[in-house]
Amino acid sequence: MKKDEKYRLLTAQVKSLIAGETDPISVMANVSAAIHEEMGFFWTGFYIVHGDELRLGPFQGSVACMHIPYGRGVCGTAWQRKATVIVPDVEEFPGHIACSSLSRSEIVVPVFDTAGTVRAVLDIDSRDLNTFDEIDQKWLEEIVKELSI
């Protein structure tokens, strides 16, 4: 099955899974699990905004960094820019925070509240270089629009 089709089905699954749910932690837990299971990524999870840092939220994968400062690493940069960041090779990203040496490429998608404030970021890592592209960006941005955080 092509990636676009997998994401289309995943997005429908996520919408159904979280319909009517109001607890943000539960929603993030199931969304990260659904993405991780369907797409087979190395690490899939959320970091939640707490003051001037991101704190580890629900995730699937190996242990992770627990605190990320605003503007630092890929996650902090996506938060600062208020935009999705795709990194084909994490070793070439200035200021990359290496939570795992196995991570090779990454995509981070900001999660906004209704006022347009970033409340969290969805962070996905791959063991392979150049994993993420505009298809991932399009569908992951669609999925996080469904979250009420």
C-alpha cells in the first residue's frame, strides 16, 4: 500500500478513535500508538509545552529526552517557528538533541489550540535517512488538527 493511502486510512482511524474524547493525555497516548503501529516508525510521541520548555508526553518507542528548551533541537525549533520541521539527516541539524543515536531522520509537527498557540509537538523519528517528506507533513498536520489540547 502506498504511503498516501496508509495515511488516509490512519487519519480516518484516528478521527474515529478520538471522537468525543476530552482528556488530552489519553488522546495523545492513543494517537501516538496508532501512528507508531500503522507507520512503523522508530519513535513516535508528544512533547507538551510547560512554560519555557517542552516536557515528554505520551509516546511509543525507546526512552527519550524529558525536557527540551524553547528553540533547541528539532522539537524546540518547530515550537519556536510554529511550523513543521522535516530533517532528512539529524546529524546535519544545528543543535540537534540526540536522545537516541539510532535516530537518523525526524519530523516535528506543532499542535495548536483554537487560539493558534502551540500547546505540544508531535515528534517522529526514523532509523533511516530521508524518511519524511511532504506527504508525511500533509497527513500528520491533518491528524494533529483533530486534537483538542
